[in-house]
Amino acid sequence: MSSKYTKLDNSDPFADKNDDFQIDDDDDVIAPDTHASIPTIDSAPTPLPKYNNEAPLPPVPTITQLSSKKTYEGGIFSLNYYRQFFDLNTRDFFNNCLKSTNVLSKPSADEFNQLGDLYGSIWITASLIFLLFFCNSFANLLAGWFLGSDTGSLGVNYFKMIVSSINLLYGYTFVIPLLLHLVLKFYFKVIFLAPLTKLVSIYSYANLLWIPAAFLSLLRGFLVNHRSLDTILKWICIFFGALLSGISILFKLKIYFSTIFRDDERKYMIGCIALLSLAHIGFAIGVKVCFFGRL
């Protein structure tokens, strides 16, 4: 007689690794969580973030975002290399111009480690040359109109004026910063050396302060019959433009010199400022001779 009950096998089912076993599709297999932690009484639940009326938290910057500074490939013989000196939008340009009108604006020490733009250096200097030439020529036209004679009788060589003004203003704006950069690099061996383009940018934006003096020189046309007043007005224009631009340049360079020279090296800083002041005085005299004739 066969029994309907089968005898239970009490042997270990995992004793033989080759034993076959079957799991149905609808069975749930739960693996033990070895990393689970048992909550304690002292542990407080993590508060959930609120998104109703609170502003979202700022995103954490990634390495890609931190290193997103523009790079310009190519050497000095590649046009792409010089794009970094002209990469300036209109808003930044006008902000720099507005900032330069304050002769006592104090730049931070980090600004001397940044590249200066050559966009302003070229166009501001070109605009100043045009304004000085235009104002001086218009004053001569007024003088000729009051005298009832042709402007050719005034003996003004306009071609010589424009060529000499280009050489003078561009030479001063680029050569003096270059000489200063070479002296600081090879003679004083400065470690915190400002880029050459930054020094050029300081000089070029200071040229904006010559613009009021250029417009003031228009009044010379009404003083054609008063030689002494005409001479005084010429020197007032030169003094006004040279004083404002000189203070702007020397004040910013003094801040830079105070970061590279120690207290016991103040004599070097004073010497550099004195030489730059003499160069600026010579430049002002050159502007006087170039646009207003001999001394």
C-alpha cells in the first residue's frame, strides 16, 4: 500500500552545490542589507527641504565651471593670441572709461595681475589725436574768419601736425610703459610684475582726461587779436590736461609700487615716480609744440 505522504528529507539542501533548485517567477527574492544601520533613540530625522517660499540653493560649482576661463591657442605669431587683448564688450569699455575719469580711483592689488585691454589703448589715443587736431584746426578757422583771411596765411602745416601727433601720443602711450616694464623686470627683478598691457592700459585711459583741454582750446579762435591771452589759454589747456592725466597715472602706479617695494625700498619708488613725472612733463611740452606751435 502506497502512502500519500512522502518522507521528509532532513539532509542539508545546500550540502551539494550541484543540487538543482527552482524559483518561481512570482517569488520575491530579498537580499540582506549589510549596510543598514539600526536607528537609535537619539538620532533625529533629517528635515525635508522646503520649496514653497524659499529660494533654491545656488548650485555647487564644478571643476569644469571653475576652470572655464577663456584660453587662446597659438603663439605670438598667431592672430588668435591677440584676441585676449581685444576681448572686451561695450559695457566693460564704457565702465573703464567712466572709472578713469576719477583721477583718484583706487584700483585693487588684484587688478595689477590682470591683462589690460589694447582696445581702449588704440581707440582712445586715436580719438584724442582726432579731437586735438579738430579743435586746433577749428580754432584756426575761427581766427581766419575773424581776420578775414585764408587759413593758409596762418602758416599751419596740418600734415606735419597730424603725423607728429600720432608719433607723440602713441609713442608715449606705449614706449614709456614698455621701458617701465623692462626696468621692473630686469633691473629690480620684481616678482609681482604687472603685465605690460596693464601698464599700457593705465596710460591710455588717462588720455581721456585730455579731452576737456582739447575742447577748451576752441576758445583760441576768439582770441586771435589778443596774443597774450591766446598764449595764456594755450598753457592753461596744456596744464589742465597734463595735471589731470598725470595725477591719474602716478596715483595708480604709486599703489602698484607700494605692493612691490618694501618699506626700506621707498627710495626706489620715489625715484621711479620722479622719472615718470619728468617724462609726463616732457610729453605735455611735446603736445604744446605739436598742436600750439613753439614755446
